[in-house]
Amino acid sequence: MSSTFVANGCASNGSEVTSPAITKSVDTKQTNSVNEPVQFLERIFRILVEEKVITGPQDVRNKVINFKYPHELQQLLDLPIGEAPTKDEVLVEACQRTIQYSVQTGHPQFFNQLFGGVDQYGLAGSWITEALNTSQYTFEAAPVFTLVEHSIVQKMLALVGYQNGDGIFCPGGSVSNMYAMHVARYKMFPEVKKKGMRALPRLVAFTSDESHYSITKAASWLGIGTDNVCKIKTDERGRMLPVSLDEAIRNTKKEGGHPFFVCATSGTTVLGAYDPLDAIADVCEQHGVWLHVDACLGGASLLSRRHRHLLASVERTNSIAWNPHKMFGAPLQCSAFLINEKGLLHHCNCAGATYLFQQDKFYDVSYDTGDKSLQCGRKVDSFKLWLFWKAKGDLGAEQMIDNAYESAR
């Protein structure tokens, strides 16, 4: 048996040999390199706990915000990005200051907005989503998240009462409302997709004078024009008056306009009013107009047997926007757009990019949702809601909604 000796890092057969000391040094460097991101994240997590971001401040004497004016904050925060890398110690301090000077939405006295606080399950879902860092446009890019979104959409469709519906998660309720107006226009005038607005008559949309401003913004973005948004009178409780809607639609027709879209609201921003959907649906059916309901706030009432009557006849609408990050309490952002006609979202928005949406893939391509969306890259917003909802179940969700109403009395 021939022996092998080592000299200057080489064996007698000419192959390189690494000494135990060198190997140990390399392994140590690799271990440190792997541990560095974990250690950094652990430090940030400890700060979140110490600053009571996760648990929420228990002492109401603590401030909701340590308010500073913009020029004061700019002096307190090291905002400019330099050429050289920044050390972790400096970044940790920057994170801590960010928390200290931010609004504590989990504070018992945070009442300003339609969201707030943090839920451990929703937060965990957000962390997993961010860590995996994928886009939700094809099944192959996000297999689990695609199925999760499909499952959640089906759950929400059943609650609304859409028998043959479809849906997609959007970056906020304003975008969901714009989807509705976009799809309504395509449904009435499919030629708009190729020929544009020049081929169409003057379209007019209708919404209450208490509705969200995103309807006006949608008309601007879609080229319909803000002058073609007709605001309908409301009663003393902020609810749209169906008689006034009918009158406005008839007047629009007499003036040569073409009514195509009505937006009712379930849970207005200021008064929390719920429009009478059944009577509004009667008007829309009579005139052949698409009925959308902005239920970004009030959609969660469908989870409560005690309060779902507020959206009575919602199944008669054509589409609905629902933000679980509002009354339901899921982490921002979490907004779903649901439609009562399967396939319409795809036909309206598809561009048929063959490099991405091949029809001869080895799986069911109906799970490739990207062509239903206005976006290509799309953030995964459904998983945090799924984990949040899964943890509570329908009964826990119902208790949350009932408690929200009780707390508002």
C-alpha cells in the first residue's frame, strides 16, 4: 500500500489538501455568515417585544404617538443613504427610533383610523410571506399561495352569496373599486379594450354623496372623467336614496349620457352607513346598470349572524370590494375584489403574455391568476388572512365582529 505525505498543502499525488486548522477557520467564517442575518433579526424582534409593538401598550397613560414635526424627525433620524455599507449597530438603532416615533396602532386609545393593532397569527403570516419573497402570478412561482388565495376567495364568495363568482386580492380598496368600474365598462362595451373610449358614448357613474373618494379617482384614471360621476343624495343617516338614484339615471339618459355603473356603500367612511342594497338593486336591474358595493369597511359584517342583515341582498350585486384589514383586523394591506361572473376578470384584463402564461403547461393553468390582474408582479396578501382566519375559525371571527359593534355603542 503506497503512502501519501503532505507538503505545502499538496499530497504526494499532486492533489490539494486543506489542513484541519484551515478547515476549522473556513467553517467558522461560514457559520458566522449564516448566523449574522439570524442575529440581526432576533435583535429586531426583541425590540418589537420591548417596545410593546406586538403586545400593544397596556398603560393608557403612554402616548399613542411621540409626535415630532417633520423638520424635527429629520434631525432625529439618519435618513440619507451613503456609499459605504452601514453597520448593524447603526441599523438596529435606526429601527428602534422608527418604532419610537411611529403611531402605536395597538394602543387602547388609537381610534383615528379604520384599522389598528397587531394579531400574532396575521403577523406570522406576513413574516412568512416576506421571507419567501415571491410574486403571485403563476402557480409555478407561488404554488401554496395560489391555492391559499383560491381557498380564501371561495370562502368569501360563499359568504357574499355569489354562486358562480371569481375574485382576486388587490393593493387596497381604492384599487378594488377601480377594478369594479373597469370591469363594468368592459361588460357593457367589450370593444373598449381595443378601441378605447373614443368608440364609446359618454359614460356616467353614480355613487352616494357619502361614498369614498376612490370612485371619483377611478373615473379619472379610467378616462371616464370626474364630471361624469353623479353624486346621489342620502338620508339623515347617510344612506343612498334609491328614488334619487332612479331619478338621476333617468335624467342622465334624457341628456344623452349612458349610465353604466352604480356604487353602493356598506359602511361609509364617516358615518358608517349601509346603503339599502335591495332597493338599489331593483333600480339597477330596471336600467341595466352594473351594481358594485364598496364594502371595504362593512364586508366583515357578513361574518356575524347578528349583523349580516346590514348587507341584505348583497348577492344581487355584480361585484364587491371587501377589506379584511379593517373591521376584521387582518394586517394591512388586505383587500379582495369579488365578482359575480366567473371568467369576466380574465377576459377583461388578460394580455396573453406567452412567455409567462403558456397554455400547454404540465398543470391546470386556471391556477395562473396573473392575467386576471392589472399587475404582473403581485404581492401575496392572502396568506396572512388565511392564517389569521384559520386560527380563529368562523366562530372566533363572529365574536370579533360582534365585539366591534358592541364597542362602538
